[in-house]
Amino acid sequence: MWEPWMRLAIDEARAAAQDEDVPVGAIITDGEQVIATGRNLREVIQDPTAHAELVAIRNAAQHRGNWHLDGLTLVVTLEPCAMCAGAIVLSRLDRVVYGATDPKAGATRSLYNIADDPRLNHRADIVTGVLEDECGEILRSFFKERRLRAKAKKQSSAIPPQDG
């Protein structure tokens, strides 16, 4: 049911990677159509809050002409962090569907359960693990390539120039 939507979020993640940003992508759907998309834009616009989820939430609010996003579903390739989970609650999204878990920063299951915490004024339904392996592989490949480039750069700068 969620796989076609996640594939669209994966397309957004790949676009983020093309911009040399961490490949996380998101879409927001009303159940029948995509009303907003987002991808990490932190490197592009030099904004630490430009996570895929926040970009998609901003776009959905603009599309709707209202910051209340009830009735909508956020589909994202990586488990949202605390900042994004807070925005999910504040925007009143009905549901969050994510692919890969984030054991270091995940705030909808891994470290915290912010988006469906019963103490908060709104709770979203959470669906986990949709195309988890594919979503995780995009991230693993991105970081592996980044480490290899950094290593190559470090090695090339360590080679002294030759007299000629």
C-alpha cells in the first residue's frame, strides 16, 4: 500500500544526493495524490532546519493555505529526528510512514516516540519499515562514497610535490 508513495520519496532522496546533501526524501499525500514534496536542502540553502520533512511540511501548508495538515500522510525515507517529529505534531499530520530507522537520531521509534506521545496535544499514526532496505542502502552508499572521497582528498594532499 505504501510502497508506491515511498518510491516517490526515494526519488526525492536521490535528488538530494545529487546536490551532495544527505539523501532523505519526503512526500505528503492526501491519500489519492501527492500534494507536496521535500528533500534535504541543508547544503543547497545552508539552513540546518531544511530537512526533507520540514521542506515537505512547509510546501504542504503553502499548498493547502493552512498550517493544519490533518488528513494528510508524510512518507519519508528515514525515521524523523526530534525537530521533524515536533513539526509533525505541531502540523497535525495524521500519519507518518518511514523507511529506514535512525538509531542515532530517530525520534518516532528509535530514541523517542515524539510523534505519537500521548502527553502531547496531537498524535500521528506511525508506519515503519516501508522499503527499509532500499532506503537504508541509499544512505549507506552515500556515506561510503563520502568517506572514500575524503580519504582520497586527504591522501592526495599528503603527497609532497615533486621537483621537476
